Amino acid sequence: EDQVTQSPEALRLQEGESSSLNCSYTVSGLRGLFWYRQDPGKGPEFLFTLYSAGEEKEKERLKATLTKKESFLHITAPKPEDSATYLCAVQAGNAGNMLTFGGGTRLMVKP
Amino acid sequence: DADVTQTPRNRITKTGKRIMLECSQTKGHDRMYWYRQDPGLGLRLIYYSFDVKDINKGEISDGYSVSRQAQAKFSLSLESAIPNQTALYFCASQAGVLETQYFGPGTRLLVL
């Protein structure tokens, strides 16, 4: 059974304090790993897709990386507006290409 | 305007009532999905549809049914609501198998 675990569950940072969120996965036949941002009361908003180990993608203060067992979402010099829940999901061929989501990391950035 | 819309945004109902949640998308996608989100559990797949004539059960389909009225519309029904169906419900659409899923704003459902 595919499993996706995100850590930590919650993270409090001061503005400007860089950190990383982790998404570890156990799947057979990874097709893609997706990162989403979710604000309270809203649906998940797409950030990145990573397809193979070693791949990296960046957007503003966010950088996502992928290895064969985990993905990291690095946040550089975060601002209060980066506060949200970050969701990781994997798509695997053995799961009919459906997405399996982790439980999310709730990030709070204080000014 | 939002590409994926859901109605209602909030709903309170009583145990045993039948309710329907509706989803529409303007992205022209063939694939549509229904998920529920519970605190700490992430999103779990209820039903999915790859085209109007194709409906499939997801991980947690018991107690739910769906209808794909058109390419753009996918409805979720709770035949007889129970309190443990209280959750956030999200609809998503997708262009193809490895493409991004785009989510609606969600429906917050409370079953008393």
C-alpha cells in the first residue's frame, strides 16, 4: 500500500528564518510527486510537480527537491504570507495513477 | 472566475437526510474527482470519473454516490447522511493522467 508521510505536522518560523518541510513516501512505480499549498477555507493550490530523483523546481521563496524516498520543500527567508498548509501527494502506477496525499504540514510565519 | 466551482460552500444537515454537492469546471477536462479532507488525514479519494460514461469507486466510497451529468459537471450525493461524514469535500479536475489536478474551493459539511 502506498504511504505518504509529511513532517513536521506543524512548524512555526520567524520571518526570515529558512527551513524545510519533508515528505517521505513508500510507493511502487512513482510517476510524479506533487506539492500543493492550502489556505484556510480554500482548496489546494498547485505549486510543483517532480518526476524523477534529482529533480529540483523553484518558485519565489520555495524550492522543491526529490530523492528516491522523499521530497523536501525548502522555504528561504519566509514571509507571513507564506503561512499555509503544504500538502504533498504522490502518483504511482500501481495505484491506478491516483494521487495519495500526506497529512500536510501547517506552516506559521510570524513577523 | 474560478475554473472549478463547488456548491454549496457550507451545508448543515441532519442524520438520515439525502444531500447533493455539486461541482462544475470550465477547464474542458475529462477527468474529475471527489475527495474528503479530515484533520490530519489528508485528502482521501471518494469517487472519480474519466469521462461521462466512466465512474469509479475510490478509497472511501461507502455511503456516497456520484453522477457525471456532463463533461463539466460531477455531483456527489450522500444518500443518508451520518455524523462521521462531517468533513471538507473537494472536487478536482485533470486534463490527463500525469497532469496537475486543479481543486475547487471546497464544501464544508456538518451532519448533526
